[in-house]
Amino acid sequence: MLQIKKTKIELKSRRDALRRFERFLPLLQLKKHQLQVELQSLAHAMEKNRAESAAVLDAARFWTALFPEAKESLDSLVVVDRVRISESNIAGVTIPVYESSDFHNPELDLFESAPWLDEAQALIMKRVELRIQHALLERQSLLLTEELRTTAQRVNLFEKVKIPESREAIRVIKIFLGDQMTAEVARGKAAKRVTRKEDAA
């Protein structure tokens, strides 16, 4: 522990600091809990996203197996024009939130193109949208995990260092000031006895 100034001013300063720490700690603990709950919710959302992606791939297996030579040209079926992203605030952390995607897809010639291409186009759009959503969910998770790490460190600092240090400093200062007061009373009584003896003589 650092050296403690054993004065009344220091005692007041340490008491004020302890009150601040004890008032701020529950807020930090609440923030930590909110972040943990949000990260659990994100984990469920990511799992749901993975399941939807797997379902899209399963739906595509039928026509991709029939037309393997067309796989290279499938990328040109879907063009992302714009991704709309908003922001949300979770426990003081600003995170990106997926809103929607705009696609600019080439028109399919119903007479020239394979009959399964319109279905392929819809499935690819869904797959692209799910990938964008997944990337944003990962970004959210990264931001919230970092904030949770920082908040947990602060909670530990307050619980295990700052509050115990402040309480110990207050105890030491109170003992010192109490001893000083006792010594002053003893000196005062001794001075009175000496004065009485001098007066009596």
C-alpha cells in the first residue's frame, strides 16, 4: 500500500473516495451484466444466422449438383448496390446494426437462361444478405467483448483494490488520529496536575 498521510484532511479525502467507489461499483456491475446478456443474445443470433445459411446451401444443392459448370458464372447473378447499416447503443457501446441490402441484379432472359437461374439468383441474394449480417454480428460481438473485458477489469479493480485500500487507509488514519487524541488528553491531564502542584506550592 502507498504511504498514507495521517491527517483529518486525508481521512475526509479517503472517505469521499470510498463513497465514490461504492456508488460507482454497482453501475459497473450492472453494465457488466448487460454486456454479458447482450453477448449471449448475439451468440444465439449468430447461431440462427449459421442455421439459415446452411438451409440456403441445402436448398441450392439440387441445382448446383445438376449444373456444376455454371458455378463460375453464378457470382454475376447478384450485385450488391448498397448495404444500409444503422447504429445502436448497448451499455454505452455504439454498434453497427444491419437494416437491409439493395441489389442491382442483371435481368434474366427467360428464353436464353436456364430455368433454375431465377431460383439461384434469389438464393444467392439470401446467402449474400446472411453473410453481411454475419459480418456485422461478428463486429458487434468484437466491440461488446472488448467493452466487457474493460468493464470486468474495472469491477475487479474497484472490488479487489480500490475499495479495500480505501477502507484500510481510513482504518489506519482513524487509529492514528484516535491515538493522537488520547495522547493529547493524557498530556492535558498531566499539564493540569503539574499546574495544580505548582499552585499548591
